[in-house]
Amino acid sequence: AARNSERRTNFVLEDRFTKGLYQIRRFREEDFYKKNSTYNVSRLLDSLLEDYDNNLRPGFSGPPTLIEVNMQVRSMGPISETEMDYSMDCYFRQSWVDTRLTFSGYKDALALSIEMLTKIWKPDTFVYNGKRSYLHTITTSNRFVRLFPNGRVLYSQRLTIRATCLMDLTSFPMDRQKCPLKFGSFGYTEEDVRYQWTTGRGVNIASDMKMSQFDLISTPTGNETTSLNHGLHSTLMVSFHLQRHMGDFIIQVYGPCILLVVISWVSFWLNREATSDRISLGITTVLTMTFLGLEARKDLPKVPYPTALDYFVFISFSYIFCTVVQFGLVHHFTKLGSGEYYLEEMESEQCQRSLRNSSHEIIYEPIKTIAESSEKEKELSGLVGNGKLWRQIDISKCACKRCLASAVLDPEESLNSVSKIDKISRILFPISYFMINLFYWKMFLVNEDSGELMTEA
């Protein structure tokens, strides 16, 4: 038993010793492999760059070098109507094949330092409609380069691009805008360098990208040949189709304009003798409407044509102005005027009711003498006597200023009758404003995609 126990112990010790030697050997081999691999890659890069001239493009004097491009848009904005431009943050990737950089013995792509970019050839890509673009450099330069065994180079960088976007604001704020981005080689013609979008990966939009004022509808891409520096250059294009949000304008402009127009119609139901009330209401709404119109154009460029918002503000202002003019007409045809008279005016005029007796409601008043009257006036009057023309006066409805002023305070008198103009305006103004609004919204809410669509090559 003791001998078996000793054998078992020796076996366990030998097994542990063997495993330890195996692990030590494996660690040494891995360390040797890593050192040798690093050494081999360094020698590989040195050999590739030994006779490399980065001043010459790949395939010099041969067919043009093909540059495949794709980009991922991370964010967009701000989009400025005043400056006619837009900004975007994107990953801009370029890929091309340089046969001088092909290698073997290492199957994976080599992730190289950005210092390598100064030693190899790369395209001189620039943005045609760019204004103030820059490369991100925090915490270090945001770019990388990958080298594949077949000589393909992948060059990626993070850019913020600010580009020109000429906007048509005719339908503002129900407009669609097309903001283009156009880029290509600055120095190489299409005989030397050609650009094309990466198949199936032209322009990608980040799934979490949102804009406060616009919705991104589509991003059609295309390519064309552009004449630049006395040569034809290959260029790529992408158009960002944007649909503007209307919520802010409905709250700040359209809603208040409609409410102001409706408030101005209140004067149609006010007493036509309430001159100060109706004038105050009209002037207040006119001034408020003027302020709204100026405020609506504050953030817009001074374009030489009216926008849809300008049309709506002008229509609303016209209705408020017509409300004030309408009261001028009502006041002109009102016999009583304001309904107020001075006391001495009422005392100086004789009340016709004082001439009324208990049995007669009609009195006769001389107009002219027969000698001063024409034949037509004699026929119209029909009352001739004592060498004079006479007219009948119904003293039951006295129109002297004293009686009229007293009737203002008498609820049984129907002195302050409603003007026919007011009655017509109560119906005409709301119906016409509603019909104009229907035509306005139908015309501008139709999403017409004007301009040429770019097709993907």
C-alpha cells in the first residue's frame, strides 16, 4: 500500500512538471512569434516604401485611378436661410488600389498610423461648394488608414462641412429645400483620377439623427464631369432633400394672424355710434398685425420675391385694414353721428313736439314763396296757399337734437339701428376670409418637387 501511494505521488508530480514545461514553452513561442511578427511587418512596410514615390499617382501614365467614396452623416445643422448654407458632421471615406503597396505573408489588413499618410499618395479631394470645413483634431487627428494585401488603401476622416445651399423661399415655410454637396479632385483631371460612389454604400444617415427645423426625406446621389482649371474633372454629388417643420410658424405667425383678423370683426357687432371703441379696436389690430409681419421676416434674407408667409400676412393685414375702412363708411352714412350734442345746441333749436296739439300729429311749414318756386317744385309739393309753398311735417317723430339725445337713453326707442353695411360685413368678411384660406393652403401645401432629380450612378 505504501509503495502504491508513493508511485501515485510521483505520477502526480511528473504530470505537473510536464504541464509547467509545456506552458513555459508555449509562452516563449508566443513571445517569439509576436516579436518576429512585429519585426516582419516593420520590414514589410520599409520594403514597400523603399522605392515608393508619393508624388506619382497609382498607375501613372496608365488608366485613371478609381477613387471609391462613401460617407456616413452623423448630424446636420444649423441650416441658415440668411446665410444660404448648412453644416453637417460626417465620416468621409475614400478607397483606392495602389499596386505598389501589394504584399503577401500577412493575410489581415494593416492598421497604420496617420504618419503613413505623409509617405503614400492620396487624392486631393475638395468640396466645390464648401465654405468653412475642417477636420476634427480632438483629442488627436480624427482619421485613419488601412492597407490591404491587394494594395487597396482605405482612408477615413471625420469632417465638419459647411456648404452653400441656394434656397428657393417662394413656398416658405411650407417649402422643400435641396442642399447639394459636390466634391472631386482639385488638380487631377478625369484622365488621371475618377470618382465613384461605393456600390450600395453611397451615403448613409445615422439612425439617431434628428433636426429641429427640417425632416431629411431622401439623399439621391450622382456623378458628373465639371470643367475646372482648364480641364474636365470627375465629381460626385449628393443632394439632401429637406422638408421644413411648420409647427413653430403656426404657433407664432399663422395662429395669431387668424385670431387678430377674427378680433377685428368684433367691431361689426358694436354700436355704430361707438366711434371711439371701433376706432381703438381697428388701430390696435392694425399695429399688432404690423408688428407680427415685421417679426416674421426678421430671420429671413431680403429676397426680391414674396414668400408664402408674406402672402398670408398681407392678406390678414388687408382684412384688418378693410375693417377700419368699413367703419369709415358706416360712420359716413350714420345720420346721428356720435349721438352727443352740446347743451346750447339743444336749447337753441325749437322742439316740434311743442307745436303738437291733442288732435293733430301733422303740421305745415312754409318752404318758399310761389314766385321763387319752379313748376316742378309746385307739382311735388302740391300745397299752395297764401302765396307760398308748404310741406307736411309729422311731429309725432321729432328729429330735433333735444329729442334725439333723449332717445339715446330710452330703451324703447329704436334710434341706434344696425347699419346695413355692418349686416353685410358680418357675413361677407368671414366667408371670403375662409375661402381665401382654403385656396391658400391648397396651393402651398401641395408638395411639388421642382428641379431636376439626380440619379444614382
